[in-house]
Amino acid sequence: MEIRNNPSSFNEIDNIRKLFKLWHNYSGAGTGEVRELLKKARCLGALCLTREIKTLPRTIDKLVHLRYLDLSHIYELEFLPATVCKLNNLQTLKLIECWSLKELPTKLSKLEKLRCLDIEGCGRLALMPPRMGKLTCLEKLPQFVVSHSQEGQANRGRLQDLEALTNVGGSLKISVRGFSTHQVTEGAKCVRGMIHLIDIHIEISCLFNNDAGSTLLLECLQPNCNLIHFNLYGYGGVAFPNWESIEDLEASLPKLVEFWLGDCANLLNLPLLRQLHHLKTLNLISSNDLTLKFCNNENLKSFSIVEELFRSRLSSSLCSLQVKKWRYLKSLCGGGLEHLTALQTLHLSELYDLEELEDGNHSHLPWKFLTRLRDLKLQYLPKLVNLPQGIEHLAALQSLHVEACKSFEHSAECVSR
């Protein structure tokens, strides 16, 4: 049933069990009309409100039968009333893209029947409420925000709250905006038991005074072995923690299909990826001001240091590769790209020192062997002068995108072929 801007409509809803999409043709009056609604519709089992309201009335707790509450896309909603936590039968709470939402009610853990807490797109959420681990029925939780306050953690959720949420599945983004080593015990595995997760995005924006803090943080965020997609941004450690094997991710993430690694400024060694025979997408992104480093503390100037990786099982499985913001990468030569015979997408972006896309002995490496490549994107390569001659071997190429390569002079003969 839909109710538009007609006050008399409220007289007809005393026994309505479900009410979706309460519509208003003007803003500002939404909250008052919802308050009037709540006086009449005490039997509601499901309620979906539209974006015009600014606050949710405290009397929402009178809807004792409510199991489904959708407040998505209410862009001016900053807080939920504490009385929401009295909705003991609530199973679904959707707050998708409530852009202004700053925090969730402190006693949210009382909603022990809650199965879905959808806070995707709530970018201003600064913390999670305490004792989230009591919500053991949760099956969907797309975001978890970790913060730290010197005034104490009494009203803030902790990473270890995730340990009890073993029914949560699908995708989970963990945003670490503040962290203290006192928040977790050594050896804790806060995420490992969430066996239904297949996609984890870890974004770390807090700074540590030492490598041990970064390592402890990632140690307790070890994903389950069923993971398919893994994104890691902002990790500050010099090496990956010892999950199953400090040198090889295959033991920890044997089913991994997609791996994003970005802005890990202090990382000296990548864990070996060569045994990840399901890996199809690899994205390695460094920051503008910092350099991604590998073995022997050398700044990466060519791909030669990762040639062993490209010679591995990845050679027959990797379909997509993105290399972005490696400041000192000068050449693709001798890096083993020619071994990636399954590669379909290659994006090279913001490589400000990159000059050579192939070797100089007319062997047309690595392009000669990239016969399945369909999409080649070259962006912000200011020292690139020409397309590689070996591009003539890319018989499957469907898209060639060249952008902001100010020294670029393409060969018309090469392109025509």
C-alpha cells in the first residue's frame, strides 16, 4: 500500500500489517506525518520510509510487531532514536546510503533477532556500537567500522566483536580508522571463523608508530580459506603476517580469484602468489608519494623482480592485471609478462617514469604472446613516446585506450595492422 500526501489515509491503516513506501510530495513535513502514522499503525510488521524525513520519531518502539524496517536513502538522517533498540522482533534494518548517518544506537546489541543490518554506503559512520558480538543471528553486515578513543572504548565496537558473527556471509568491508593493540588479544582471529564470507575489503586509514601494530592488526583479520575476493588498502607493515605461511598465500587463501593490494607503503615483500592457481585478477596500486618495494629493499624499476610470479600457475589463469602509481617503474621488459597467456585486460596507469613497453631487439616481447588480450588501457604515462611494435600481434584486441600520455606519438602503420 502507498500513502501519498493525504492525511485521511491514516484513518484506514489501523490493522495494516505491512506498509511500504510512505510517499510525500514535499519535504519538511515528513517526520510529523510519520509520527501520526505510528499512532495508528501499531500492528505493522514491515515499514519502508522515503527519503524526505529528517528524523525517526522516538515512538517507533510502539511498533512491537515490526520485523522489517527500511530507512534507505534518507540522506539527512544523522541518528536513530535509542527506542529502535526496543523493537525486539526486528529482523531486518536497512540503512543503505544514509549518507549523513554518524552512528548507530549504543544498545543495538539488544536486537538479538536481527538478521540483516545493511549499512552499505553509510560513509560517515565513525564507529560501531559496543557488544555487536551478541547479534549472532546476523547474516548480512556489509560494513564494520573500527575506531579508537583515548577516553575509552565503552561505547565503541571492537574488532573482537566480529568473532561471534559466524553467520555473516557475502561481502564485508572493514574500515579501520583507529586501532590500539589493547583492542585485541595476541593470536585472536576475528574474521577467520566467518566462513560464509567470500569477499573482504580491508581499508586501514590509521597510523602506527611501529610495524608490530600493523602486523598484529592484519594478523587478527586473517580471512577464511573460502575467500574469493580480497582487497587490502593502507596496510603499514613491512611484511604480511604469518597466517598459515608467511611466504605463500596459497595455504591461507587457496580459492582466491581476485586480489587488490593498494597503498601499502612499507611493504618490502609480497607473499608468494604463484600457487594461487584460481587467481584471475591482480591489482597492485601504490600511492603518489610512496613506492611499493619488494625484495632486497630495491625500488621497483622493472618487472624482473616479479618474473617468477608470472611464470607460475598465474600464467594460465590470470585474466586481468592493473599496475598503477609505481613511481619508479621504467620498463616492462624482462618482467615475464609474456608468460601471462590468459591475460585479457591490462591497465597501466600513473606510471610517471615508464618509458619502454617492449624490449629493443625486435622480438616484440611481451606482446607477441598476449594473444588473448582484449582491453589495453594506457593512462598518465608522460614519458611514453610510442605504442609498442608488438601490438600487431594482439589479434583479439577490442579496446585500446590512450589518455594523458603527453609525449606519445603513435605509429599509424602499427595501429592499422
